[in-house]
Amino acid sequence: MAPTEPPLHVVLVCFPGQGHINPFLRLANLLSSHGLRVTFVINLSTARQMKSLSPSSPSAGAAAVHFDFFEDGQDEESIKRVPLDHLLTLLEHAGRKALPQMVQNYAEAGNPVSCFVSNPFIPWVSDVASSLDIPCAVLWIQSCASFTTYYHFHNKLAPFPTAQDPERDVVLPGMPLLKHDEVPSFLHPTTPYPFLATSILQQFAHLGNVFCVLMETFEELEPEVIRHVSTFCKVKPVGPLWLSARASAGPGDLIQADNDCVGWLDGQLPGSVVYISMGSIVAMTAEQRAEMAHGLLGSGMPFLWVARPTMDEGDDPDLGLPEGLEERGKVVRWAPQEEVLGHVAVACFVTHCGWNSTLEAIGAGKPVVAFPQWGDQVTDAKFLEEVFRVGVRMGRGDTWTKLVRREEVERCLREVTVGPRAEEMKENAARWKREAEAAVKPGGSSERNVREFVEEVKKRSV
Ligand code: UDP
């Protein structure tokens, strides 16, 4: 009898941010449901924060996904305080050392690695893969529009805003014109975070090392730009991953979710509640929180608000919200967002427009008030408002430093919930939900792309 072949083994290496962990876990589950052996690799101190995932039980979390960790010299608390630029260096140093040994261990255990999937903030993974002669793909976790914007900037294929011309518009193939405050902010000459651009752009210097760019988007959502990107890069849209692998996000939460808020939503009228969340990194300043709170009170709508103190405010201060606010809604530190957005009581979503939140809103069919702060969020906000036509943008220019007043909050909430324009946005949102669900169903564009990816891994491993 011929010896049985070990199953294909895909190793996903993840950057330790919530907005990275969620799509990576979802992809891990999805690939595993296609019969592949999947190992999810992350640094140890972050793994220790992941709820319901214990590093001592490597198959915890999603049933069939294996977990493995590399030592980063940090503990659960200290890792949260490492500045991002240092974190990138620390991970590269620790990861470059650990990955080859892990690969050897897997091979010795009878599970040689067939393919790596790397993450935009840790492009060195593709170097390690090349040096070990293992195929490598990347999972791009922002929109295809952001991808092409970074690509054109990196390769100097189009003029972008400069210190001399900071308000220049950007024109790219397959894209609507981007105003200067719609270009991913790390590419803008005024960004206080140029190292983030450097880090993201490194991915483009490493593109030659990867055989495929899996993308957390779907063909029907960004058809023109995906078509254009396909002319210079092998791109496979496989999203929205949260719709095809719902169960996988749980073990990845870095903050304990307040599950009582779903019970609270059950007691609200259908289509009545505003859900507000700024993702895992952005936190509103005390002043902005006060304006938001008064805007909510002025709107008269019940609300569920994920609010946390800023880094400068420390771990657990009073959020300083107006008296009586909590009689009208619920404030939590972390919500089970997929469940919340899917809830019939939720009318609209005030979002910072991180790409995961954007796709979660699209997949749940909820109109949005787009309140972007930095990075690709400003580009996502443009698409939500003008291309997908499911929302309005709140605040313009550098909202990171500019205060959005209560009147503006109230006006935007009315605009997405009352009147003919709101009805149109609701219909558009419902249509996107149907398109997103169709993309991940058997035979849908994303499902087909995942199957093609699996076939390609197979071919490359013989
Ligand atoms: N999220 C959540 N509960 C919250 C806030 C956020 O589960 O209370 C999840 C959200 O569903 C999304 C991720 O955290 O999957 C945030 O990613 P995103 O790209 O939207 O923003 P980032 O945190 O990277 O800025």
C-alpha cells in the first residue's frame, strides 16, 4: 500500500493587532474547512491576551486550526505599551529567528509546510519563506482601492500630495478621484506616522516573493479596481471572510466582550439603535466623547457605544460621560461586533471605517456614519459614502485633531436614518448584503477564488 501523503499544510503568520487577527483567524478556519492542515502563528505575549485561547493547548479556539507561538520577550501587559515602530522591529527580529526552527519542527512531526500566508505589516515572512524555498502568499486586509493606492505611491506611478503641494488630488486607474484627505493618511506629507507608510510599503518591495495576494474584499464590491490590479498582480478576492467563517472570530478577541449588550439589544425596537465603535486602536478624546454623547442625546435614538479611554488617560478612568446618558443607551468597552451588526434592532453604525468594520457593515447591510481618523480609514469612508452609497461622512480633513461638534453628529445620524436619502442608503446596504452573501456561497466569486487558491497550493507542493 502506498504511504499516505501528509495533508497540505498552510502556516499563517499574523501581526498582533485585532484588525489583523480577525481576518487571519477567519481565513485559517476557511482553509481548514477545505481540508488543509492550518497553523496560525503569532507572538506569544499576544497569544496570551487572546480570549479563550491558551498557548498551552495548541488546538484551542477554532476546532481544526492549530496554533503556534514564538517568544517575543514580552509579557501580556508590556506588549501593549511597545510603540508600534519598536514592535515592528521586535517582531521581525524574533520571528526571523523562530520561523525556520518551527518549519523544521513541523517537518520532523510529519507536517512539512506547503505554503506560508504573510501579513502586510510583517513582509519579512516572505523572505524567510523564500530562503526555505516554501511558497508564500499574502493576505491583504485592506481594500483593493488602498492596495492600488499604496502600489502606485511605492512605484512612483502617479503624483501624490507633497509638502509643497499638500492639497493635490490623486488620479489612479480604476478609481474615483481621491482628494488629498481621502488618500491613506500615512502617505500624506503631514502624517505623524511616516514609519507606518514605510512598513506597509515594504510589502510592495516584497511582492516578487509572493505567488498570490489574497484580498479581504469581493469582486462585486470593487470590480474596476480589482480588474486593474489584476493586470500587474495575481490577486484573489476571498471576502468577506467574516461571512464565510462566522465562528472563528471569538478566540481572537484581545478584550473581553460584553455579551450582555446583545440581551439589551433584544429589548429594543427593530431598526431603532445607533451602534458606535471606533475599532481596536482609535479612542475618542474626552472632548470628542462629550460631543458624541450630546449628539446622541440630541438625536433621541437609543445607542450601544463601544467607548474606551485614550492611551494617555490610562487604563480605567471614568469616561466623563454626561449624567443620565446611560438611561438612554449602553456603553461597553468591547462588543461582539458581528452579532451586534447582525441584530435587527441596529439601525446604523457610526464607524471609524477600519476595513474589517467596513466589510462587516457591508455584509450586515447596515448604513453608516463614516468617522475616519487615519490610514486607509479615510479612503474607506470615501467609498462608503460615494461609491457604495451606504453612508455619510462625518467631519473632513484631519479629524484626528479636529473636533466634530454635537450638531454635526446629530445631523449625520438623522441623515442616515430619516427621509428619502436614508431610505436609499438602506436599500443600497441591503443590496450589498445580498451581494456579499452570494460571493461566499458555493459557486460565488470569493468561494471560487478560495478553491482556486487551494488548488494552486496543491500544485506548488508537488
Ligand atoms: N471589534 C469587536 N468589538 C468591538 C470593536 C471592534 O469585535 O467592540 C472588531 C471588529 O468586528 C473588527 C475589528 O475588531 O473585526 C477591528 O478591525 P478594524 O479593521 O475595523 O479596525 P482596527 O481595530 O484595525 O482599527
